[in-house]
Amino acid sequence: MTRESALQAEERENKWMNFQRPDSFDRFGKFGGKYVQETLMHALTELESASRSLAEDEEFQKELDGILRDYVGRESPLYFAERLTEHYKCPNGERPHIYLKRKDLDHTGAHKINNAVAQALLAKRLGKKRIIAETGARQTFGAEVRAVHSGTATLKDATSEAIRDWLTNVESTHYILGSVAGPHPYPMMVRDFHAVIGKETRKQAMEKWGGKPDVLVACVGGGSNAMGLFHEFVNDADVQLIGVEAAASFPDSSNEGFCCISQNKWVRTIMQERMNNIT
């Protein structure tokens, strides 16, 4: 790392260390907040209060840890990708050491299960008897499935339809939102329930080579996977965080795969900053 990039990293660290996420207005910088119908405000306030209190509830955390261990199969391995490491060997013999966080070995084959079981457990504590969720992965496990044909018929439209259902059945229903999206406290909750990914990664890195990763790379769709990995390291100025999103034509693509970066200058700027700092 050059002196200039080191100073930039230190500046970023100071910025993030002094930045409460979310702040007292339920926002992440200029993003976030609650912009929903009045009917949902009580449910969101109740949800925020429950999520904060349960974060300190030893009985809840013990039950959740047991489910993550015995049902989900955590902790997932941090696997040394030997042949991929060899593939990127430089002519001078230097090479990165590439490790894969094997979240594909979680029950159901993805990280989403962390947040799903945690929010289901929270819903039980709230006395909710009905669960709704949006999905793009079709992991429905016997649930009633309602196809969404409105708008672009993509995940964001499924989210909108789920919120409409929640409005109608708010007294009996908990909405398990699976992405770092929607009104507060959902981005915070999804982040916190997936933070186990980053915590495991830090612990496993210390066990395997006695230090931290230099670079963390995560795919970005709805953001829960990346947030779960990055949140543990966001204050570590010496760890670079890179989000990778499905790409199409840039920047004014009509293709769905390029949803976030083409519409979000902040995401594009942060990703470009991280890329520029790789030496």
C-alpha cells in the first residue's frame, strides 16, 4: 500500500468510526429511513424495539445460536482454494492466497437461512402466527406461493407486493424481508442477523494464518451477503472491501442484472474507490 493510499485508508477509518449506523434518524448517511404508510409505523416501531432488546437477550441468543449450529450447519468452512491460488501465480512466483467462505454448505445452499431463521424466531417472540416473505430464489418450503406480475416482475416488485399484504394483515403477520432494503429497522436487522458471516471469517482467518484478510470480495444482489461479510471489517482500514454485481451495459442499461450500480452513484463510487486502492 502506498503512503497516499494509506492516508486515504486512515481517513476512511476515522470517518466510519465516527459514523453511527444507522443514526438517530434511522438513516445510513443520506440513505434509509422510514417512508411507509401510517398503518405500518406501529409494527416497525415494535419490530425495532424487539430486535434491539433481543440482541441483549441471552436466552434468545442461545436458542438462535443452537439453530444456526444444529439446523443451518454453522460455522461454514473457510476453504483454501489451492488450484485457484496457483492459477493466479505471477511470473515472479508471487501469488495471492485465495480462500472461499463456503456459505453454499449452509442448509438450503445459501446464506439467506441465517436471517430467515432469526426473524422467524423473533416473530414467535412477538406472537405473530403468519409469515410472509419475498423470494427470487424460490426456496419456499411448502409455503403458499403467489406469483408477482406487476411492474418488472422482479424482486423489488415482489417486495412491494409483500408490503401490501403486510398492510392488510399487520396485526397477525410478520414480514421477513431478506435483503438490506426496505424501511428501518430491516436493513439493520438483516445486517445484524448475517453479521455471523464476517465474525466467523475473522476468527477463521486468525486460526489459519494469524491475521486478517487483505481483501474481501462478495457478490451483491440484495446486499445481505455482502453486508454480512463486510460489517465486521468496515472499521478495519487495512482490509479492502469489494462488492461484485452482475453486469450488463454501463451505465444506462435496461438489463436487470445491473440494477444497483446503474442507479446508485454511491455504490459505484465506493466500489471504484476500493478497486483503485488495490495494489
